Amino acid sequence: MMVLMQATATDAQVDEVITRIAAFQAQPIRLPGDDHVAIGVASAISPDLRPRLTEALSLLPGVESVVQISRPFKLASREFHRTDTVFTIKGVTIGGNQCVVTGGPCSVESRSQIFETARAVQAAGAKILRGGAYKPRTSPYAFQGLGKEGLELLKEVGDELGIVTVSEVMAPEDVPLVAEYVDILQIGARNMQNYPLLIAAGKSGHPALLKRGPSATIDEFLLAAEYLLHHGTERVILCERGIIPIDKTYTRNTLDLNTVPVLKYLTHLPVFVDPAHGTGVTRYVPAMARAGVAVGADGIMVEVHPNPKEALSDGAQSLTPAQFAEMMPELARVAQAIGRSL
């Protein structure tokens, strides 16, 4: 539900609407606009309460209309928040007209590896460095990440180069630690519906990048984002990283590029595309990265490693620094063709 105030509504009238909503045990959120103020009701409203609340709000002075929001997700819905969400981290704008590129290794393996990669992707034009310190792996014998040491290396390289950093957090109790060292918390595809983790990440108020689960519907994806928004963080990035394919012979996943325009229509949140996980094969990553820019993604996220053949995780889908540098001008030309920049 959203209450649209008249253009002439006073602050006192807006406050009265907010007070009335709270009296119904619902959560009011003030949404300033250019000409009108709107007050959103973020809480789920029971069918028997909805008509009484609608009537009570409609009768208040200064109220122009009460609009019902049909989507199961509220705060993430464009019905609730009509303008695109745009925010800045360390001077990097996310969600604006510029498509932001994220590059870096699947896992932080050593100081020399992360610094070499960070310098290479930054020199090629990347604004965000990715790197996993904690890795959810299918096998318990696979490399699980360096943990806190990896986080410390990410902070060191981020501070020295002035580059934005993003790394995955896997457990609610780890949120404060990871948030202390990196600029963006990544909620991985396997944890998309880890609700205690989403709640903890939301309460931290830290920027979060949420990856779509491999079998998640659009509504499930956006309801996961709703947890982050509902519990306090307004800076949420959605990331399409591929869904379970019909044929796993040639690619790891099917990169669902339909998702990008659908999400841009349904939600105000910025949308990234991860063609590395979306394909799982290095030779296909540049083409799908170009496609991601073409369909309107606000960011592209790829894996880069100085020596993919020796990578401790996801070497098969990682670009070398040279391949990354070759791809970047191609992405820039696609962005320019659709009126954006890289």
C-alpha cells in the first residue's frame, strides 16, 4: 500500500498519515518526490485490515489517493519506489547511466595474486574488485578460502588502490567481520534464501550484492532482496548469474538475460550480470558480457586470475588480465551504442 499526498500537503498532514499507519501496527516509510510526498506501507497487511486502513487513510487531510501494491515484494517494487535506486561507494556510482565492471579472482589466494589482479583490472577500467575469502564449495576437500586473512588482503589492496571491494559472506555471525573489511557484502547464489543471513546483512546497513539462486524464480529472487531492504539496507544490487541449464554438456549454467529487462521493469534496484558463472567457460564470457551490457545491466561481474590453470577455484571460467583488457573496449562500444558509458 502507498499513500500519495497532495502537492499542497503540509508536513503536519504527512506526519498525521505516518502516525495513523503506525497505529495500525504497520511500518510507514516516507518517500519524498519531486512534486508529491508518498508514504509507503512496507508491512504485510491482512485482508480484513486492508479496507479499514485504506478508508482511514483516505479520509485524512492532504491525502490525494491510496494505491494498493499488487506485488508480493513491496520495498523492492517499482510501484513502491518509482525512481531508480542510485548510490555511490568510494566515488563509484552504482545504478546510474554508467555500467560498472567488477573483476577479480574467485578466491583470494595470496597477497601477490590479489594485488597483481587488482592492479590489472583497475588499469583496464574495472571499478570494483571481487575476491572470495570464504568459499562455499561442493566438496569438503576443495579450497575453502583464506578466511580473515583473505579479508585483510582485500582491505589492504582496496585501501592502497582506492578500489571498491566485494566479497561473499556465508553466515549471519560473520556479517560484522566481513563488513569491517570490504565495501560490499556478497550473498551468494547458494545462500539467496538463507533468511537469517539476509536479516543479518540487512540489519548491518552495509551495501549488499545478492546473487540469484540457480533455480530461483523472479519473485523468489526479489523477495530475498525484500529481506535486505526490510531489515535496513537500502543499497542492494541484484545479480543474475545463471540458472540450471537443460543441457550441461557445454555450459555450467544458462545465463538468463531475460531477467535483466524484467527486473528493470519490476524493481528500482540496480542489476548486475555475471557471465563467468552464467557460462562457466572462459571462451564464452566476453560474448555474454557484451550481451549483458546490451540488455541494460548496470554492472558486469567477471572472474580474472593471473594464471587460470593454477587457480584454486573456478579457473575454467576465469579470464587472464590480457583477456580482460581486450574485453573492456568491446563492452565500452556496446555501452556507447545504447547511450550509456562504461
